Amino acid sequence: SSFNRQPWRFTVWSDHIDLYVHRDPVLKHFFGAMQLIDAGIVLCHLLEAADEQWYPVEVKRNEKLAEAADRRRDRQNQYIATIQKQVTCKNDSLIPETNSL
């Protein structure tokens, strides 16, 4: 990350990962935009790691999570995106694979 701050936070579920950036109130005015660039960098690393492990994933934005993060009283974490495992089928059948992230 820029300035070696690692501002990202993750919520890991069985089929997706929610990515947040920690809002540092002291550094926000100086490095606010850099934190979003850091989020893009870590998102890119997550996508590369998924590709390396052959996990088909897609990036989505969950507006309900974004609104919930903004409504929180402390507002310390800004929701960025969700990395969702794509549903794939085995042997061209309609049975989804059960691999998790």
C-alpha cells in the first residue's frame, strides 16, 4: 500500500469477501484518495489470487452495504466492493460446484 498503511478491512463469508477501507480521521485530509488507490491495489491482488487458484470470481458493488457503512455512527470503514464467487457447473450439468473461497 502507499505509505505502508494497509487501510483495507475484509469480511469473509463462505461465498464472498466484502472489502472495506479504514477511514483514518487524522490522515483522511492528506491521504484520503490514496486509500482508495490502496483499495484498488488490494482488490487487484485478490483477483489475481483467485485466478491463480482457478476460482471464478466477479466484483460487485452492494449499495446496501455501502449505505450501512455510511450510516454507522463511527463511519470508520468505507465499503468498497464485494468479490463474489461465480456459480459454475460441473460437467456442463446444472449441479453447482461446492468449492468455497
